[in-house]
Amino acid sequence: MTDLMTTLPVQPGPQTDPKLGSIAEKVQHGVRLNAEDGIALYQSSDLWGVCELANLARRRMHGDVAYYNVNRHLNYSNICALSCSFCAFHRKKDQDGAYEYSIDEIRVEAQRAAESGATEMHIVGGLHPWLPFEYYLDMLRTIQEVAPDVHIKAFTAVEIVHLARISRRGRDGAEGIRAVLMDLREAGLGSLPGGGAEVFDDRVHDEAFKGKIRGDAWQDVHRMAHELGIHTNATMLYGHVESRPERIGHMMLLREQQDVTLQAWARTQKIPIQESINSHGQMEPAVVLTGPEKMYPEDRLPLLGTCQTGWYQTCIPLPFIPDDSELQHLYGPTGVENLRTMAIARLMLDNVPHMKAFWIMQTLPLSQLMLQVAGADDIDGTIVWYDITKVDGAGTHQETSVADLHRVIREAGLRPVERDTLYRHVKRQGAEWTAHSLP
């Protein structure tokens, strides 16, 4: 740790909102927050008190480190069978602006990624009605051939279900999904991104995402990926038609799934297993990773090789951006709401190791503030090309440099550390790099 750490308070300061007192007591002692606590955090008049608690949890887990990576995004097609009302990305095949990448074009993108020193390609697209399953396998094989050292993080859970259908294994249920994941992994898939989660609530899905898989199906895909040893991310798209309590419900469902995944590992690390009331009002074992140091005699966070399964590595709260979608009459969340939601996510998702401020959607200035005060420990990466959302009229070329990421992180009072997709530290000499596990 740097000298900075010695100047930071190890306990949260006094809150101006008396309702935060009992929550602060829980956070201080590593006790899981419940749904009522989550609502109270949203209702609190003391935003800085909420952020201070999140920052305490974040610094316990990561000290003064803030992560970034050198990555490239590839949106292989915007042609989609769905027409989600919140999405301005999708097009129909003959619609103006519709596109799909050929395998040769993907080969070029992989070469560019390798030449730029990228450690990751992040690949998502629309649910293309006509591309065959073999196209997706060829995509992965081509990237592996051209850029064998680049980790492929690809396909949201929504896409995985779509691939099961077009591979004619959709009727096989869980076994069909599992078979698709295994085929993709053999072709080069390294991990799954967290997109497509939106908000786990049937009312919200029926209003804004009708036709898309619901939250239980999304969680099933990630559960099967974890069972196969595939790491995944998780998202929450907020600030549209959902309510704050529905956001808290989404967070609770994510952490309950993570509890099941990490229980066996936590016992090997002698981490106390708590009892907590789940989203269905039942008592279940809980794994909390944000408590004081004395709770963790061995590893606080799951590391590669110490856990037999995959797990949720990071959560990315994503603010709804109206763009030119059918929901463009909505304003989307404010900066204050974004800051508060990040802090609450860090506090509620006490068993997810990382919290990412995705600068493309949060903006670099707000992401910097989230790193400094609101519990985020990751700002994502260099991106280069991104077509899903565009803040304030941005184009598809949305890129930042490693130097800018370093500056943003250092100005937040933190120490920039380059990571790969699996959160191993990267040692770099120009475009050449190696990844090593945390000590």
C-alpha cells in the first residue's frame, strides 16, 4: 500500500442522517444489509454518508488500487430479432444503418487488437435471425488463431439462449445451454460479459424488454457458466421504468446466486458463513467479503485456482441513456442518482469482488468520482469502438488512452493497476505483456 492509505480513515465518520447509524454499524462489523437497509440508503438525505460507507467497503477489499484494462470492443452486428423499447442500437436487416461483420472483417479486428497490446476482446451483438451457429464458432476460432493471447469475453446470456435456439438445442433446456457453452469454450470463449440483465423483475421486463429472456433465464445461463468454470460479469440497467425497490431486488438476487457459488470456497478460507433473509423471505447462508480484516484469516477474495467454479467477478451498474429509443421521453438518471446507485451496489453486493464504473456510460469525470468516493474499483478500459450507447452525441469511435486512465485514477487519489479480464495483474513492455495472479 502507498502512504496515502495511512491518511485515510479506517472507520466511517458520523452521518448526518440518523437512519444511517444502524446501517453503518452493520457495515463496520461486516454484517449483511437487508432489503430495508437498501431502501433506506436510497432514501437517505446524507448522500456523502452513503458514499463513505461504500468507500470503506471498497478500501477493505482493494486498498488504494483502481483497475483498468487495455481492451477492444466488437459489436459484430446490430441486426436483431428483438425490438426492446429501451434500445437504440438494434436494426432490422434492410433498415438504414444495419450491419454485420464478416469473418474476414473480424480477423482484421483481432489483428488490430493484438497489435495494440489488448488483453481482451469484448464481443456482443444483436440476436441476428439468420446467422448460423457455425458463424459464432468461426468467429471465436478466428480470433484465437490471430490473437491467441487475447482473452475473449463474448455473448450476453440473451445471446447464449439465442445460440441454443439456432443450434437446434433450445428444446433441450439447461442441457442445451450447457452444450452451447461448452462448444463456445472449446472454440475460444474465455468468459461472459454481464449485459442483458437489465432489472430482474417481470413487471419491468414486460414493460420495457418484452420478448427478451427474463431474469431467471439470465441467471440460469450464468449459473451454468459458473458450474463449467467460466467467469462472468453482471450488470443492472437502471433509471428507466423500474423503481428503486426493484433495483434492490435485482441486487439481492445476484448476491444470492453468488452465495451459492462461493459457499464451498468460503469454508476452505475459514470465512464465517452468516445467515441472511433472502429475496423470498427465507433464511439462507451468506458469504460476505466486505467485512473487517479479522473476518478473513486466509484469502478475502476468490482467486484463480482456489475456487473450483466460475463466479461473478464484477458488477457494472449501467445508467439508462434514452438515445433515440422508444423510451426517449424518459430523462434517464441524474449524476447524483448514478453516484448513489454505485455506492448502494457496492454495499448490497457484498460478495461480488469488483464494482465497475463503466466510463462509456457514466462519463470519465463521474467515473473518477465513483472511484474516489462511491465504492468503484474498476473503470474498464481503452474500448476504441463502441456502438451500443452514445452519451451526448458520441460516435462509435469511443476511445481513451492508458495515459488518460492513469491520470483519472491518480487524480482520484488511487494507484492504477492494469488487469486482464480475470483480474490478474499485467506486466507490460510495450505491446508485449504477461499476466500474473494477485499475491
